[in-house]
Amino acid sequence: MKPLLRVAELGKRFGARTAVADVGFDLYAGEVLGIVGESGSGKTTLLRMLSGQLTPDQGRVEFTARDGEQLDLYALPEFRRRLLMRTDWGYVHQQARDGLRLAVSAGANIGERLMAQGDRHYGRIRDEAIDWLQRVEMPAERIDEAPTTFSGGMQQRLQIARNLVTRPRLVFMDEPTASLDVSVQARLLDLLRQLVAELQLAVVLVTHDLAVARLLAHRLLVMKDGRVVEAGLTDQVLDDPQHPYSQLLVSSVLQA
């Protein structure tokens, strides 16, 4: 079986500073890959390169299309990359407002992705938007309200619905629960875990929270100074870390 995402020797420098160095991995459908590390470790830069937002200095990012074609992300024309982001890919921002259009209704936020795929039937789009509001546990009667009227947790649920309505195959998540209260985080994590399993999503998850990583991720990459210092199954890495930096990360959580 071909990996859905194949990354090889990816690297990025900002002046004299190495942000990411020689990162590579394969990601398969239905698999969640967690990327953990402290601030400045390179995980967000890596995520931006994987999702086509930042051009690497070296390496390759390849995505397997639905027809089996292997797409070299950075050899694609810009319009093809943008189309991927609107259809086969999703991106869940830490701050929901960064992933929503605040001036239009909740229903329009969800419907825009369907329209990007060519759907023009208003009734069908509205029905799909209602269905997804309910799937992310939001009241359907708020479909015509603006995101600015929602709580932070509801905005994040709306952002998730907006991303998943097109049934993407690959979703990037950047600290999806970090800005939320603990009680809201728990409910949202349960929802994410359920949707990932139900839709067989491949997910690249960036988080500094090892509890979030344990709950959602099948495998982990531990990053320090732009490099992957440890990789493996999530429970293995968290229960028996081998690299001194991984041990420090885990011990800091246990001591907190």
C-alpha cells in the first residue's frame, strides 16, 4: 500500500539558523502522526512546509492522489496546491478565527468548501452544513449566525466542520485544543478522535501537550532544534523514551 504522504530529507533555514533539518517519514490513511517538542523545536515550521504554506530549502513532499498519482507538492502549480487545500486536505488552526470567515454565517463557512468542489445546489449545501453542525455537536438552528457570536470551543468545532465537510483524506492540525479551557478541550478531543476513526483520516498533529498526543496520535516524532531526535509508536515513546530530550519532556509532565 502506498503512503498517503511521503516526506524525504525536508529542510529549512532562516539565515544562519536551521529551523528544520533532514526530516522524513511516511504517513498512511487512517494514521495520526503527532509532532511534539518545545517552542522553537521546528514543529510548526515543519507543518507549514508539509501543508504547502512554506517552501523548503531542500527535500520532497509527495501526496498520493485519489487516482493513485504521486504528486510532488512543490512541483505542482500554485492553483493545484490551493485546490488540494480546499478539497483533499484540511488545516485546523490553533486559533479558530484564523480558519474561519468571520463576516459570513456558520452555514456559509461550511458551504464554501463544497462550492469549491463545484456544488452549486443551495438546498443540498445547506442540508450538508446542518448535518455537519450536528456532527460536531452544534445546534443546527445557529446555522445563520456569524462565528463571532460563538464561544471559542464552538468556533473550533465550526472550523473542524468547515474542514471535514469535503471528506478530505489528509488533515493538518496545529495545536487544535491549546487555546481552550480544559473542560472544553476534553470534549473536543473526544470528538476529534471519533471523527478521525470514522472518516479514516490521515492527520499530522502538532502539539506541545503530551496528553493530547497520547490520546490522538498513533506515532510520534520528537523534535529538538529542528531535528527529529526520536520516532516511534506513541505509547513506546511516552512510556519508555530513549533520547535524553524525550526523557526530559516526559519527566517534566510527570512532575507538573
